[in-house]
Amino acid sequence: MTKKIDIMGIELDNYTVREAVMQVETYLSGDTLNTVESVSMHMLTESENDPVVREVLSALDLAVIGEKEIIQAAGVPTMQRIQETEGNDFTYEFFRRIERNKKSVFLLGETEHRIAGIKRELKETFPKLVFAGEYALENCVGDLEAVINEMNAMTPDIIVSILPTPLQEHFFAEHKDKMSATIWYGMGEFGIHGRRNGIGSFFRSRMHLGKLKNSMSKYQNQNFGTAERGEDEAQ
């Protein structure tokens, strides 16, 4: 099975959930900030025109494929990886390990409503999970430094970001050097159980898949079409 997938020059990890969680266990025993994000089709298409999003995704320690369509678009689908991704198995196992290791979590979101929803899901699924604190950016009336100061004062082991892209990646890029945690986990717009079901979600996925395929085709033509033309001219 292919362990790395290249999407428009961004390398994503195609580990099994077991392999990815082993990486997380290694991060938990360290003392430096390690970066993990669940990568969506929306993030990848945003990276086409947003250099900050592209830079953050390219530099992740663990880039978890969050949607099965990404694996399918890359042309390397396996039944195991499709099932694990569709079931959002990594997120479940991630928080299960955090709970088992008694590590604390700080929730960072855009709105109080979104934070409350994710926190409720986490408490229901992982009743022993330790919460160090939370912050909704909608309540910040001044410099975002106040957010970082409050976050660090709670000394969380894990910062869980549920900010939407590109806000999530811009926040991280600007403040990563000031974060005193072991893991930054960018869940983005995913929930504990993955994308929400329903006809609206289905059409959004179709729309993002169409955009991703167009972006991949454009990248292929710009980078490899040019090279092929150069070779033809040289001959």
C-alpha cells in the first residue's frame, strides 16, 4: 500500500489508522510541538491560491487524509483505507489514546456554538477526557496574543483546532512558535464522527471533489505539461 500520496505537490500520509496512531503515541512522549491535521478536499483546493494554507499542509508532521474521495482521486484506493477514512477512524482512535494517556485538551474554535457542539460529542464518546480550557475567536476583541496567552496559561497537552480553513492555517502559521503544547490537531470542519450526513453534505462533497479534480488537472498541466513540451522542443 502506498504510504505517501502527492496531491498537487503536497505530500499526504496514507498510513493505516494503526500506523498513524503509533506516530501520535511517539508525539505524546516528546516535548516539542508536533502538527497533525485531518486534510479535506476543501483544504487542498484552498492551497492552490493560498500560500499559507499550502505551506502549513506541506509542513505537517502527520497529514491525515480526512475524506475517501482524496484517496480515490489520487488513484490509490484500497478497501481498508477507504473504510477507515469513511468511518473517520483516526479521529476516534486519536481521542481514545489521549483519554487513555490522561492528556489534557484545549478546544480552539471560531464560535461558542461550534465549540459547545464538539465538546458535547467528545464528552459523550470519551467521558474521561480531560479539558484544560476552550476559546472562541468570536469573543476576541483585541490582539490574538490574548488567545495564545490564555491557551498557554492552561498548559494543555493537546490543542484541538476546529477553526475553518483558511482561518485555521493562518492562525497556526502566525502563532505556532508561541504555543506550549505537545500536539496541534487541526480537525477543521470535521466532527468526531466525520462529515455530517444528509443531502446537503452529499452535494458539498460532490462540489469539492469536482474542484479538487480540476485543481489537480491544472497542476498537472502546469508542472508536467510544461516539462514535456520542453523535452519535445529539445528533441
